[in-house]
Amino acid sequence: MLLFLYGSLLDPKVLARQSGERRLARRLRPAVLADHARRPLRGTPYPTLIRQPGAVTAGALLRPSPAALHRLAAYEGAEYRLTPVRPLTPRGPVHAHAWIAPRWRAG
């Protein structure tokens, strides 16, 4: 599964610790997600995305191993759901998923 990351998992140390794969950050590829804005998740220091026409959120794409994906899902927790998104790469748009919380949770 191809993931669009836009928050704490962009930090190579956090990604390594949470995925259990020390060099996973080397596989991050830049991407942007149009018509989405990064907002804080109410009551936490973590971000979520909301649909917002005209907004653009920078992030990165990653295809983790099944084991790393399982660990990352546990890190994201029950607040977030894997949601289909269509980020843009230098080669064009791709199908991916992003962990996004319900809109009412955005601050």
C-alpha cells in the first residue's frame, strides 16, 4: 500500500522508531496533496487533513513492508482512518492512502 505522509512520520527518527525499520525514511518520495489543508487534531500536538479547495499540503509517499504498515497503523491509533487520496508527484498523480481523522476532530 502506498501511503501519503504529512505529519510526524516525516521525521526519519520517528518513522524508524514507529515502523521498526531503521532505514525506511530513505524510501520517502516528495509529493503534495491538493485541496487538503493540515490542521491540528483537537487536543493533541498531531496534525490531520481537511478538504479545503485551493489548499496544498506537502508530504511524502512511502510503500512500507506489511510489518512496518502494521506498526505504523498501531502508532496512528483509532483516531485516524486510512483514506484514499490522490497526491501529485513530479511524475504526475498517484493513488495512495493517508491517515486522516474525522473532520470534527480538526481544530
